[in-house]
Amino acid sequence: MNIKEIAKLAGVSVATVSRVINNNPNVSSASKEKVLSVMAENNYTPNLFARGLNTKSINTVGILCPDIGDVNHARTVSSLEHSLRDRGYDVLLCCTGRQSKSTHEYLHLLSDKRVDAIFMVGCAGEEDPELSEYQKSGKRVPLIIVNGYLDLPGVYCVLCDERTAMCDMVKELFERGCRNMAFIEDSDTYSAYQKRQGFLDGIKLCGLAPNPKLHIRIDPFVQSELFCTKSIFSQLFEAGERIDAILAADDILAVGALQAMVQAGRSFPIIGFNNSEHAVCCTPALTSMDNRIDVQCNIAVETMLDILQGKDAIDKLVVSAKLEERETYRRE
Amino acid sequence: MNIKEIAKLAGVSVATVSRVINNNPNVSSASKEKVLSVMAENNYTPNLFARGLNTKSINTVGILCPDIGDVNHARTVSSLEHSLRDRGYDVLLCCTGRQSKSTHEYLHLLSDKRVDAIFMVGCAGEEDPELSEYQKSGKRVPLIIVNGYLDLPGVYCVLCDERTAMCDMVKELFERGCRNMAFIEDSDTYSAYQKRQGFLDGIKLCGLAPNPKLHIRIDPFVQSELFCTKSIFSQLFEAGERIDAILAADDILAVGALQAMVQAGRSFPIIGFNNSEHAVCCTPALTSMDNRIDVQCNIAVETMLDILQGKDAIDKLVVSAKLEERETYRRE
DNA sequence: TTGTATGCGTTATCAG
DNA sequence: CTGATAACGCATACAA
């Protein structure tokens, strides 16, 4: 069933049918009704390929993310998807599998599909030379990074002031008397880098000496990050290492450390990051820094709309984090 | 840059270029090389719309799921996406938002996009009359349900024997001496129904009387299912209700109950379901029934390939669950 | 307000 | 092995 057949059945021309489909006002209500009813009877829907061939757009955007199985990425994609669908856009999902190599490929793949924009979630921190090459090449699709930053022309970023948040947290704990704060991180994203720097900023500003022994890095590819973190901290406690606070770049890491702490019969502030469900699963419940991913996603989608409408959009927007207080740390 | 320009630059016809693009063997290696080099120089990629207009397929499948923010759905989609991409398929993601109404719409939306197949994740249990209507309507796209079952012609299902697994678990606990087992459930999916029936089967087979007070249903739309479950069980414990085992349809529910149990200073077997990360976040670590979603996804994709190749595929495939033993219950 | 004719970029058919 | 050309289904400029 195509537009020609509908036109014949409705006794009008294909142009008129096309106008009805596209809500063109220049159609008599009589024709319009007739066409609509014929379309309904035959439950006809226009072929999107043919349509896209003309309009160069199918109201579809691509989302690029390392792994949708990761809770944080899943939340982000979920939020983006809802915002986008509310505005009539479909979502093409690409999981790159954390291999920076293929990011490049996927970028091409998506723009070959003629998506209207591409969102990147959980992207790497370094200035990817391939990405800039991509931006230079003919295929200019609006590129929007969520919870990350890349200083490239034509790339728009929405992020969270995680560095400041982390730094302030360190200062706050220092005022509470903490002098031996541990820091745990895993992935190598821009976001991870910000948190690390924030921690180091704080340590420095408090006049403390950085202690490499308390700066833990967990390989994000291990079977279980939680278990790995837990055993490292168990060893530290057994070795009698002095620790009076822990800050983690992600909740799952914080939970691992928390379990080790409880097992060691100790108790001090632990702060997670991303405010995921993990924070409420553990006991005691984990205080966590919320990076406001929902807000970020909304802004990202608004930014996309601005770009597509030709308005000039802000290329770097920063939202502020918010501490979700639970049992492992409470402000006075 | 289109096929015509490439043809001109390479000094051949569009037909030859098209053959090169599609790996048609009937091209001299000389022409082939020439065309390939011209394509590379101009980093040309064929327009997928024009292509789809002829071939009726763009190697894209749709995935329909209530909410990608849900950890279980996220894991499933992640697994499907990987399998599919390995085989050259892209993924169009649609989150229906748990509203059965819109499932119908999304189904149409996806087939309008001319996807090659549609996977449904976390779908409702009842025989959706709209779905069967959909299947009857002209738009016949292979429909594959993961971790669910719908007895409809042309619908293929992969699932887990959760009913048996749950039933066996009850029997096992009975033999261990448990006589007052509680059951917690939330959503209203096919999977949820199976678990509930499995529990009731087990209770009956053990000659126990069903206790409505210990059959807890949590509204899946509450702010926090975990917290809700926890407070319900706290109340039960305070009221002196006798409970000597808990089975939950999902880990997050089990964790809530677990926290209440620990707080009440009690200890008995708790079994979660889906073997998610939640199970290792809590203390004691949660024993959980794994529904082998990765295996299910692989099978689902294989099924899709069979269907698309015209082979006749199995329309109902059942994998068996596997208990992941942790601290809340260990087999002897 | 309506219809005709043309083009969008490929693939497929057929003749060479 | 190659090339010309007709589809594919729709949008749109232009004419009426």
C-alpha cells in the first residue's frame, strides 16, 4: 500500500495525500477527511525510507555509550530516551564496548544512518584525535556529550561540577577532623578525571600530603569491582593502615569499601558518587553525591533542539551536584 | 557525494559502483580497485534511505522494553545489543514506560521504520488483545519475546523455567524445616506470574496452607521498592509474625526484606531472583536465582536469524535457572 | 485548492 | 564483465 493507491482510492492526487500526511493547511477539509479515512481503512503508513530520501531526516538520534548494562549509563540513556521520545525522536542505540577505537566507527555508522544528532554517554576523557578528525570530515552531525567534556568546535557538552563537589567534600571532611582520606576510582572517563582532580585539589587545599597508598584504582574490567575493592580495603585494614574517611568515584566502589569497613568493625564517613540504587542496598546506607543526570539529559535534549533549529546553543553547560545524605555521612 | 559522482570519478557506471558496494563478484578487479579508491578518497558512504527504498531492509531491529533504567532490562538490552551488533544489526530502542497501551503504538512505529525484527523485553503477561490484532494486521515483522511468553501465532518466545525453579526452591526450604515462607513480588509481567505460581505450587506440594499475610505485593511504581519492602517486613517482625524464609521475585525486594530481617536481629534463608548486582551489595550477600538472561538473549538472536533465513524456528524455548549461592542460603 | 512532473540515491533488470 | 534505465515511495516546485 503506497501513496499512489491511497490517492486513487480517495479520488485525489498523490500531492494531496502527501499534503494531508504532512499537515499542510492547503487542503480542503473535504479532501482531507476523505484521505484520512482511506488511510485509516487500509491502515497505511508512509514509507520512511522514501520520506527520508527527500527530507534528509527521520527524526532519529543516535546514542553512543560504552555499555548499557552499566547502571549509570542505563539511567542516562533511559532519561535521554524519554526526553527525546516526548519530542518525537526515535533512538538508535550503539554500545561501543569501552573500546575507544570503535567509537570512531560507530560515529560514522550513525551519521551514515542520517541521524539528526548524536549523544555520547560515558565517553573517554582525553581529546580523542579521531573524534576531531571526525568533526573535520564532511559528516557534521550535532554531537552532544552528556556528563563529559571535549573542547572541540561543534561539540556541545553538558556536565556536572564534580571536581568542585569532590573538592568541597574533602574540605568538609577535613573540617570534621578527617586527616587520612582514601580515594577510589575505576574508569578512565572525563568524569573520573574530574573527581580525581577534585580530590587532589581538596587534599592540597587542606594542606595534607597525598598518600599514594590511599589512592586506589580498580580495574573496571575485573569480574566484580565491588569484591575487588572490598578485598583491597580488607587488606589495608588488616595492615593497620590509618583511614578515617573514604571517597569513591562510584557507588559500587564505595559499597565494596563499606563492606570491608563494617567487617573490620570500624566506622567513619564514606561518600559514594552517582547516587545509584546500590547506595540504598548496602548497610549502613551510603551517602552519595548525585550528579543530576536527569537534569543533564533534559538540558542536552534542549540543546539539541536549539542546534537543529539553527539557534546558537551553549557549548558547555554545567549543573551542580547535590549530596544525598544517608547513614555513612550526615552534615551537621 | 553520491553514487553518480563516484561513478563519474572512477570512470565507470553507477551499476558497477553499486556492485562494488554490495560485494557483487561480477566486477573486474581493476574496476573494483578503482572504485574502492575513489570511494575512500571522498569518504563516501551510500545513503541508507535510498538503499532501504529498494531492499526493504536496513539491518536494524527494534527492541521494545518498559524502562531501560531498570537493571534487569538494561542487562537484557545490553546482551541483545552485543549479539545483534556482532551480526551486523543495529538497534532501535523504544521504552514504552510500562504503559501497555503504547506498546501497540510502538510496535507500529517500529514496523513503520521497516525494522527486520522486534524483540520484546519485560513484556506484560496477559494475552494482549492488541498484540494479536497487530499480528493479524498487514505488518508482519518477526516478534521475539525474551524472558516472557505469549501464545500467539508468529510470536517466538525464549524464557526461563522460573516456575519450576521457584517451586523446587520452596520444596528445598521445606525439607530444611521452613514452614512459614514469605513471598514478595512487584510487577505484573509473565515472568512475575510464573514465579508466583511456582511459589504457590511449592506450598501446595509441601502440604502447607497458603498464608495471605506472607504473600506481599509491592507496587512497582512506588518511589523506592526497597524501602517499601523493608518497612512492610519491619512491621511484620514487630507484630511477631512467624517467618522462617523469604523468596522474592526480584533481588531488590529481597534486599529490602533482608535489611528488615537484619534490623530485627533475625536470620533465616532469603532467596532473591535475577542475580543482579544488588545481591552482592547487601550484607549478608544475597543468594539469588539466575534466570540466565545472557543465554536467553543469544538464543533469541539465533532464533531471529533462523526466521529471517526462512528456516523454521522453535517458537518456545526454555532455559533452566541456576541458583547463585551466597550468604543468605547455601545448599548442603 | 488541486494536479503534474521531477528528483531524491540506490538497487535490479536486462541487453550487450 | 559492463552499462543504460526502470523501479522504489514520497515531497515539492510549478502550473493550473
